[in-house]
Amino acid sequence: MDRFLFLTVDGLSRGAVYAAFALALVLIWRGTRIVNFAQGVMAVATSYAAYSVTGATGSYWAGFFVALLAGLVLGAVVERVVMRHVEQAPPLNAVIVALGLVLVFQGGLGMIYGSQYLPLPTPYSRVAMTVGGVPLLSRYDLFVFGTVLALMLSLALLFTRTATGLRMRAAAFEPQVARLLGVNVGGMLTLGWALAALVGALAGMLVIPTGLGLHPTAMDLVFVSAFTAAVVGGLDSPLGAVVGGLVVGLVLSYVGGYLGSGTTPLAVLALLVVVLLARPGGLFSAAQARRV
Amino acid sequence: MTALLEVSGLTAGYDGVPVLHGIDLRLPAGTICAVLGANGAGKTTLLRTLSGLVRPSAGRIVYDGAELRDVSVPHLVRRGLAHVPEGRGVIAELTVEENLRLGGLWRRDRREIRRGMAEVYELFEPLALRRKHLGHQLSGGEAQMLALGRALVARPRLLLLDEPSLGLAPRIIAQIMGLLRRLRDDTGLTVLLVEQNVRSALSIADEGVVMSLGRVVAVAEADRLAGDAALRHAYLGF
């Protein structure tokens, strides 16, 4: 029972990060119908920025906030300079361009920082605190939960309570109608990419220190898990991304804990196949809205 | 009467293939002009060009005394031009209230937006009862009310209206046409109305323009147009 409890908490902690990363994928999918396969490597790039700033200043938080800012800028630049040219093209073009970006970023980061794993610190201890004799949450886990929760609430408020959020949703759902209502659709798409990259950067900063360390391919497996989370939840649903992230985190934790860590990639794949067969639109997919 | 919109020699199309061929049009302020013609006449393309969605390849568009050249769609909206597209353009995933709010967002003055929305709810009572309903939950008539109401929240000076009667019951069409006439009389709204329902359109219009194959083939007062049997038979099919 103690082990089950431990694996559950561990799974939720990992799942919170997958949820954030899946949310980044959903934000872009909803706005442009593009799966941003470069999201992982973009997050790695921003973590390298954090690594440089933390190294130069000695402050974790300076690096942390530079990573978020770098994500915001990188997302906007990638949309404006690269993706805008393929947003109206057939879907395969965007996939190929995104995969091209992965190669460019990974090659460039490898040239600048080398291919060895670099240490990225955590702001709080990762040693689990013991509750009733059972090691459960670390202070870092609490930080992860709190940060992801704050992120979700901020995004929910942005999209449901602000004029900018309403413009972003209108631009995503009906770009031409939104333009006719005075919405700067191009600007909203750029903002969507910038926000998604910020969320991705945050996820990267939360998850990379818990793995082997900073490396150009450090987010590849996380991307697969987060992509699975987004598909499980339904690519169109932010709530689905959150639930999907937690489900994937729990599945990986249980499978890894009881069957061995070598089986976790198979578990992700099996989950993806089962969901695609049983409910191709994902758990939270809405019925196709009637055009009016 | 002063012209709010003057179009001369307007040529426009898609992917280099012209659809409009040298259109001339003059729309006095505070009037309703019905643009009539068969499918493929270029009526919708005319509205899309005027609202900036299609870039003209030749000709001039003068709106409120200033030539529109390379003006963005959002800028045109700020200058009082509203376009309700064919198929209504209600955003199915947003609620009635959000759709209406969207219509006035460019104003930035929240009180002004709220006042505009209250006026629309007064005009269209069914919308007031369905504020929290999603766009795709509305009937065709309600969706048309919402599309029209959303345009009115922006308090436009020129309303470009594309096939507002499409798929609606005669009673609803009559309500919408009556409302357009009232808005013209009470607020001085200028309307360019594209319609397949010729009788309804001419019943409220001051002037009618008949288009065929991307060209204007007749311009006349609405009453005269309705009475010209030869023209009606040749271009309007009744």
C-alpha cells in the first residue's frame, strides 16, 4: 500500500508536467491545426538559456524567468518567421517544417553546448518528506504542483475572462469572421505560439532537472508522453490535456514501479493505441459542432 | 445626397482570375441598396472586396471621403464598416454573449460595449433568453439575429449584409427586413444588401443594383426595378 501511495504521488507529480506540456501542444493545435513537433526542442533551448544565465549570475530564479521569457520570444519568432508560411498549406508541410526545426535546434544546441549532459539545478530539495512513515512528496514536487496549478488557473482566466482571450479563441475557431470583427488574427496566432512556448519552457524547466540533465534531446521522451497525454485528452481540449497528462503520469509511474522502467515506453504506446481505437477524438473530445 | 461609399472601376478576383470587372457603385448615406443577381454574379465577392477580405486588382473604393488603399480589415471595422458574411458567421463554439461582446471589442470602452449589447438584446428578445447558449445551439433565425446583432454592437455606419434570408422562414425574413428599414430610418444606417430573395430586398431598398457575370448591368430605384418586367425576367428569374 505504501508503495502504491508513493507511486501515485510520483505519477501525479510527473503527470502535472506532462499536463503542462500537453497544454502547450493543445494551444497551438487549437489555433493552427498544427502539432508542433518542435515543442520539445524549443523547451530544451530555453532551458539552455536558463543554464547559461544561472551559471553567469548564480541565481536559479534569474535563469528560471529568463527561460520563460525566452520561450515567449522563441514561440513568437518561430510563428512569425517559419510557421506562418505553412499555416495555410497542407498539414504535412507543417509536420515536415516542425521536424526540420527539431534538427536545426538540436544541431545548433549541440554545437554551442556540446552533447554531454549538463546539470540543471532545482530550487527546492527533491528528497521526499515522510508522512506517517511513508516517503511521499518532496518540496520540489510541491513546487511543481503549485506552479502547474497556477499556470492552469492563469490560462483559464486569460481565455474565459479577458478580451484578449476572447479574441484568441475567436481567431482560432473562425479566423475570417474574427477579422471581420476587427480582430488582428495574425497577432493572436503569434500570441498563441508565444504562450504555448512559454508553457513548454516552464514544463522543460520543471522536468529536465528530474531526469539525466540538460541535453539537446532531453525532452524527446517527455514529448512522446505529453503528445500521448494530449491525444488521450483530446487535442482540442485544454481540460483534456490536463486530465490526459495526469493519466499518462500515473500509468507510467505504476507500470515503471511494478513492471520495471524498461516497460514504460511500451505502456505509453499501448495507452495511445487503446485510446485511438476506443475514442479516436480523445476522452474529452466534443461532438462536432454544427456550423451555423 | 452625400455618398458614404463610392466605387469606380473595381476589378477583383481570386488567384489572378477576375470575378468583378470594373464595378461602379455609389451608395448615399442613410440608404439601403440591394445588390441582386444570379449565383456567380459576383455579389459576395463585391462585399468581400469592400470589407478588405479580397484585394482589388484595379479601381478605387472611396469610403467616407477617403480612398481605401491597403487598409487592413480591422482598421475598416474601426472606421464603421461591418460585414455580416454569407452563412452568418456565428462562432459556434462561443456563447451568444461572447459572440456579441466580440462585435464591440475594438471599442475598448466597456460601458459602450455593454450599452450596445443591451440594445441588441432589446431588439432581439430570443437572444436575451439564450445569453449562455453556444452558437451551435441556436436555430437558423436566432443565428441570423446574432450575426446581425453582433454587427450592430459595433455601431457601424455601413453594413454589408450577405444573404441574410438564406434558409429562414418567411416570418423571420420579414422581421429582419423590417428591422433593417427601421435602423435606416432611425439611425441613418447605410446598408448594402446582397440578396437572392429579390422581392424582400426590393421591398425595403431605396435602390437596386443588378449584377451579372461580375458586371453591373442595371442600376435603378427599387420601385422601378421591381416594375421592370423585362429586366426582372432577364436577370432575376421572375
